[in-house]
Amino acid sequence: MLAVAPPLAAWAGAFLVAALLTPAAMWLARRIGVVAKPRADRWHRQPTPLLGGLAIAGAFFAVAPWGLGWDQRVAGILLGAALMVALGLWDDVAHLRPDVKLAAQMAIACVPVVAGVRVELIPVAAVGIPLAIVWIVGVTNAFNLLDNMDGLAAGVAAVTAATLALHAALLGQTQLAYVVAALGGAATGFLVFNFNPARVFMGDSGSLLLGYTLATVALWGTYTMASNVVLALAVPVVVMALPILDTTVVTLQRVWHGRSVAQGGRDHLSHRLVALGLSERQAVLVLYAIAAAAGLLALSATFVLDLLTAVVIGATLAIAVALFGLFLTEVRVYGDEEATRAAARPRTILFARWLYKRQMAELLLDFVLVCVAYLGAYLLKFEGTLTGPFMQQFAASLPYVVALKLVAFQVLGVYKPVWRYASVGDLLTVVRATVLGSLLSVLAVLAVFQFELFSRSVFVIDWLLLAVLMVGARLFLTALRDWAARLPRAGARRVLIVGADDRGALTVQTLLRDRRRHFQPVGFVDDDPAKRNRSVFGLPVLGGLAALPELLGQEEIDEVLVATSDAAVAERVAAICGAAAVPWRAAQSEA
């Protein structure tokens, strides 16, 4: 408890200072005219002062140095942070060119590296130093891009800082815990004024400070984890999974659509969630929850004793995040004309040609799943520990396993179905492909290695894990789409369906699969007493035809669809809807 108390004090102190400084920063921004005005490619609707980052920086620098023992590494981190604030402020006022801004960021990233902050587990300086610079610049820009909706960057930074501070405190890294807690407290104090509806924006002076500091302190903490290479490298990546995912999705999508990566736009994860039907607050809270879940997983992976559990936790998060990102890339955020131009634009790089193809994404996902399943099988067999001979055995056989399984997936047509409309038969195809891939793998190991010292149970476990992972990944993606399809959306017409039979179910499927989401199915009306208080595709059967007049007003119905060929039912619906002035029509037009 003693190790946690100083970081808590730093958090509270920085929170109070930021809360006091933010109104002053708002006044200053209005006074000198540094105000973000509404634009077509931006999200806010009213002029908003931009210098909130100065309040974050003021709180951070007022609190952080008090808990630090001064050495070269600490001085380098704080000097770089001050330079990032200055660069961000310069950009807020003068609007720097993207290449100038990036060059300055790379130069500033060298400051903590010169002071000794680097990837401790890579002893080769020619690799470790460039990797540290790329990491610092990448995370800095990830938070810069994440600052796209009220409260998002500050809240995610606060969650990330809390995770890193707790992680450091539990490991006895008091200095590291103190400095990152000060940053988290400063972000939280600013968030009081920045959460939707925002009264102030942090600007680049704030987002660059947050990203830079979190990136450097994450590297600062890796040296104490030298006994576990996987966790030392994975924890910072896991904790910052959300900004990394947002940057990846936005960058790839903008490149594909011929946009500048530095160009603003409504194409971030937050904007895509809003396009699905969430409110701005709900979208931000969902992303907070994802950041918190990533933090909890990182903490749990750090303090488990066996590598197997850590790998399972890390693989689960990586797969879920990748699927979530893949799902959000399907959301329409660009206009039809722009999307058409992007699809027709010639590409000279093969990867860019294939980027939009869903099969490529599925293939890359399955490549990862094959590797994870095979490693998981070895770890399960040998109780989380791979000794030298078995690690060599795993490494030598992995290329054969990967190649043959991917060939089996292609031969049996795993990538032919459109998974939005997948059936049970398509899932069985996946299972059959895993069986064939495992058999081919066993034959390859027998032919190449004579199965010497190989365990037969590893291949059985591998098949079971891979089948579960591949089917589970596809079901998870389907579940995400189904969840998104059921979200209420502004402007969508609320529809009541008459007839909870096969035809009614088909009508609901058609409505939910409509990408433009013009209709929001509310429920069913059916006279069959056996269907009362039941549901079809998750929608309730609200009552019989006798309840229709009451339901029209109670459920605020905009339109009724008749999914039955019974002429008498259609006549009754016509009479009821005519009296209530609610339009109705036969559901055949929806098929």
C-alpha cells in the first residue's frame, strides 16, 4: 500500500492543478483567438478554445518533478515532454506542415533516447535505438489522431496512465508510477471541461504531450521485466491497443481512399461507432471500456506465473481487437463517389491492390490463428514451458504447419463465403478445413522429421484449438455486425412487422442487413398464442392484431409491414393503420 500512496497523491495533485488551470487556458485561447471553428471535416459544431493542452502541461510539470530522483533518464523524458508541448503549441497557433511536424517529432524523440530511454531487451543499439524512436513517434501521433471527439484522447490517456501507474507501483517502480500518475491526473482534471459537450479542446500541445509521455514511460519501465521477454515487449502494446488500432485503421483507410494521412476527417473509430447509431457520449464510453479492458488484460498478464496464461490473454486481446477493427472498417464513412474513385484508382503496390479485399483480411487473420493455435498446443502439452529441444522442434515444424493449413483452407473454400450471410454449412467447411490441414501437417512432420520426439497429442490439441479459434472469430464478427444492426439510429423509420413466421423472419433479416439502415424493426404482431412473449431474431412478439392500435402509439411506429399472405389479416391491418394514419405495406417489397 505504501508503494501506491505516492502515485495517488500525484494523481490528486495534478487533477486539482489541471482543473484550476483549464478555465485560465480557455480565457487565454479566446483572448488571443486560438479557437477551433466548425468545419465540414471536423466533429464539433461550435467555436471552441484550443489551448487546454497548456493546462495539462502546467499540471504535469507542477507535480511530476516532485516525486522524481533526478538522473539523466528523467531529465531526458521531461525535456522531451517540454519540447513536445512547445511543438504542439506552435502547430496550434501557426499550423505547421505535416512533414515539418513529423521531422520535429523525430528529433524530439531522440532526446529521451540519448538520455537512456530505449527498448532495454534489445541489446543491439542499431536495432533498439531506431525501434525506440519509431515507438515514441508512433504513439505520440496515435494520441494526436485519437483527439477527434469530445473527451476521447484525455479519457483514454487517463485510463492508460492509470494502468501503467498501477503496473509500476505493484512492481516497486515508484518513480515511474509517480510520473505517469501525474500525467493521468492532469488529463482527468482537464477532462472535467472536455467531456461531451466539450468547453475546451487540448489541441496538439496536449495530445502530443500525452502520447509522448506515455510512450517514453512505457519504455522506461521495460528494463525491470527483463526476465520475461514476451511480457516486457507486450505490456506497452497491450495497454495502448486502442490508439494503435485507431491509427492503423485511419491510416490504411485514408491511403486507400487517396486522402492525406494528416488530413482531418470523420473516419476514426469514434466516428464509425456514431455512424452505427451510438451517440457521441456512448461512442466515447465504449472506447473507454475497450481501453480499460486492455489495461486489465495487460495487468493480469504481467502477474501470472506461467507463459501459457499470458499468451492466451495476449492472443485473445489481439484477435478481438483485430476483429473489432475489421468490423469497423465496414462502416460507411466516405461518400459513394469517393469510395467509387478509390476502388477504380490504379495501384502500383500489390498490397494496396489487395487491401480492400475481405479475403486478404481473413487470410491474414487465419495465419495468426494457425500460429497461435500451434504455439498454444505446445504450451498446453508441456504445461506452459518450452525447453530448448521442444522450442527448436516447434520452430522447425511451424513453417510446414502454416503452409499446409493455409493450402487446405484454400482447397476447401474457406474464403469463398461472404460471412455476413454465412450458414452452418460454411462453419462446417471451416471445421473440415482444419481437419484436412492437421492431417497434412502430421504427414509433413512424418515425412520430414520422421515424427522423432514429436508428440501426437500436440497435433490433436492444435486441431481443437484452431477449430475453436477460427469458428469463434467468425462468430464474433457476426455477433458484432448483429449488435450494430440493432442499434437505434437517428432518422430510421420504426417498423412493426405483422407475422412472426418464416416470412416475418426473412423480413427482419433483410431490414437488419440494410447497410444504410433506413428502417429500425421494433417487434412482431402475431395472433398465434404459442408465440406470445417469445422472440424472433431477438425481436419480441408484442401481441396479437387486437393490440395493434395500442402498439402503434406506444412503440411510436412509423410504418407497418405485413409479412403474411392472409388477405383477412391485411384488411384488418389496413383498417387499423388507416384509422391511426400510419402507413402500411406488404413485406414482399423488402425481400
